[in-house]
Amino acid sequence: MSNSTPAPTSGLNPLGDELRGARTAKPCALVIFGATGDLTKRKLVPSLMGLAKDGLLPPGFAVVGFARRAWTDASFRAELADGVRQFGRSEAQASFEALAESFTFHQADFADAAGYRELKTKLEQIDRQRGTAGNRVFYLATPPSAYSSILRNLAAAGLSKQGDGRFAHVIVEKPFGRDLQTAVALNDQLREGFYERQVFRIDHYLGKETVQNILALRFSNHIFEPLWNEKFVDHVQLTVAESIGVGSRAGYFEESGIVRDMIQNHLMQVLTLVAMEPPVALTADAVRDEKVKVLRAIRSFKPEEVERATVRAQYTRGSFGGEMVNGYREEEGVSASSVTETYAAVRLHVENWRWAGTPFFLRSGKRLPRRVTEVAIHFKQPPHMLFEGGRSLQPNVLMLRIQPEEGIALRFGAKVPGHDVRIRDVRMDFRFGTAFGGETADAYERLLLDSMLGDSTLFARRDEVEEAWRIVDSIVAGWRQSQAKPTEYVAGTWGPEVANDLLGAGRTWRRP
Ligand code: BG6
């Protein structure tokens, strides 16, 4: 595949001109709650500046940072400039310098109703001065404990109302609840102030180019779809591996564990895109209707089934990149008797006509040898093996590499040149970077743009989030009931040995 694709002549995306201008955001003011936090500095503002650089921000645009700290417009801007310099795409800095005046800071407590009334007045003033046309996007980038106050106060101040051609959207960061019950409560509260179409639940994996490409691969080509089912696919492996440990996030992670942090959202979302039926259109509801059906087709586990269908583990001290790193229970802020899992592998069945009998294996872990996200579709062996030594051949695998080195690869058998007939596995590789060049935009760019355009296709709908929690809750309940401790794996290895048993005879986890 790569051989037939011309290499780009410069670092620019050759399709850039086609893309530009097609989807410019509508005029609006973006209010970021928790604007003094890391997310704003590392992701949100650098991503906004990436959009500005590509000409996708409208002239009528402003950002209001809402937070408790006593910052000023000047200190807010200085902090953001630093963030854009460190984390922005090349040239994003120049965009920030040009737009710095559009960023203002609003100091208020999340629970103080007066702060929202003042915000309303401020936004009206911004509409007059900066042409933001009464449109609002509210971004909840605070710890989840503040969501409730913010939502209540937005509604009370009349800020959640749409009408007269004006929109009010709310973006909710993850974690979206910590189980089904809390997710339902948060959804109920959102519904008190906002209609579902105003709500944008972030799962940043959906903003990744290569995650969206799963749909492009499946539904813009005719050759894969006939094979995409239980008749041809033996099993599917979804891996999100990270080399980092828990770092400074122990407070959050201890309460969450990898199953809530990664599987409930990112892996489940990727799974739905791999397993869904073709949607009738690429509209938000048509796509999400099909995605949620996948989740509905996955049964909740009975507690006694969980042990055989899952593996959970914690990393222990080990050598990583030539250095010794702490085990999870030695990390700062982690209890020495913690049973929080840093690795989980789960076997799921999508019980419908397409997938009956084809297991999906999901795994995610911290402190694995490298950062990689991929989907591997493992096909069945040919029904009859003609070639000698054929049994040692691996079945065909189609790999969708989500990150890094984004691409698609196909493994197949080929004859080794020579007078005898020997077959060996070879690989056909396609790399996005080689074909399209350019810097890949951060996932947040796409998601921020879509939230300003009112396109919720790449955001999780209420029912999707709740279905995913239903499944994850049943896993957590099984673990709790069994009272077994997580098993262990040495930091820098691919997880515990027992994870192989989950796959069943003749299958092994890929070493990405
Ligand atoms: C976040 C998790 O949602 O995703 C983190 O909370 C994780 O624990 C991160 O590190 C991974 O994202 P990415 O884009 O680096 O794969």
C-alpha cells in the first residue's frame, strides 16, 4: 500500500486546502470552568490556537476563564501563552499573540450564584464588543465534584437557554460519573438545564483522526465489510497501552482504576466503532444509534462470571528504560495496601448476528513497555491448509494503529522466493504520516470545533455512557464480590502472564 502512495513534498498536508474553510466555527464565547487547571493550559487553548492557525475560528470569538483563583486577565493570558508555547502546534503561538485580547478571566466561586449573574453581564458585553452573537459554549474542565453547582447555577442564571438563533452548548469532561448510578444522576441534572442536543460529553479518543478512520475504512471501502463478521473474524484485540505510571494523579486513580479510567470510555467507544452496523447516514444520531446497539448487545456479567472473563493486575517495581521505577503501591499518594488495578483485560461478547461467537478482548495498562493504541482484527485460518508448514503460519491480521505511527497494516502469507514452496508471513503497511504528511491535529481541536458547530457525532450520547457503565459496573461488582487481590506484573512488561489464558487455546496477545 505504501509503495503506491506518493510521498508528500513538504511537511504540509496536501489536502489542507480542501479541508480549510469547510467547517469554520460559528461566532461564540467559550467559557471554561476551571480555567486555571492543567487541561486549559495543555490542551484546550493550544488546540484553539491550532484551529485559529488553520483559519477555523470565526472572527467573533472570545474565551472567558472562570475559576476561583485571584488571577487577572494579564496573568491568565501569560499562563496561556506559556501553554501554547509548550504544547501548541508550530505557529500556534503567533495565533495566540494575535488573539490574546479575546481571553479574559472571571474570578468567582463555582457555588456562588452572583458570579454567574456577573458572567451573564460580561458575556453580553463581549457580544457587543467582539461579535460573539449571543452564542455560548460552556466547558466543564473542573473536578467532577463541581459539576453539580455549575450546572445548577448556569440554569438559574438563564445561561443554558437557547432561542432566537442563539445556542448554548455544554461540554462535560470525563470522568462522567464513577458508576451507572452517578452517571444517571449527572445526566438527570444536565437534563434539568439543557436538552440532549446541547450536551457534548467528551471522550477525547473520538477526536483522534485514526479513531474516526475506523469508520472511513469500514464504510468507504467495499472489500472489508463482507469479511467483517463472525464467519471470517476469529477474534478482535483492542489495546490501549501506556508507558507512564500513575504519576501525580494517584488521588484520582486510586478511586478509579484502569477499568473506569480507560475501559468504560475510550476502549468501549473504539469497540463500538469496530463492531457497529453501517449507519443510515453520518449524522450524530444515526451513528450513535448504531453504536449504542453494540453496547446493548453486550450482557452484564454475573458476579461469578467475572473471574473467568477478566484479569486485573498492578505493576510492581521494575526496570524501565534503564531505570528502576516504583511499583504502584510505592507511588506517592497510593495506599500500601491498595487493590486498585493498573492493568485490566476483559473478554466481551457482542451478542448479535454479526458477532455471535467472536470474542472481543480489551486490555489497557499503565507502565507497559510502550505507548500504543491499536485494534487488531484476527481472521480465521483458511479452512484447509495446502502448504506444508502452513500450521505454523499466523492467521491474517488487520491492524489499525491508532497511535503512535498511525496507520493500517495487513499480515498475510506469501511464498518465499526459491524453487521450493515455503510460505512466510509478510506485512503490507500504510502510514498516515507518509501518505498525508503534516502535523496531526490534537483530538481536542476537532472536538472543540464540533462543539462550536453543534455537531455531536463524536461525543458520547447519554444512553451510550449509561450502557458502558452498566457493563463496567458488573465487572467491578464481580471483583468486589470475589475479594481476590489484583495479580501483579513487573513494570516494563506486557502485563501478567495469566492474561494469555483469557484468550483461549491457540491465541496470544499481540506484542505491538
Ligand atoms: C485519559 C486517562 O482519559 O486518557 C489517562 O484519564 C490516560 O489516564 C489518557 O493517560 C490517555 O490518553 P492518550 O490520548 O494519551 O492516549
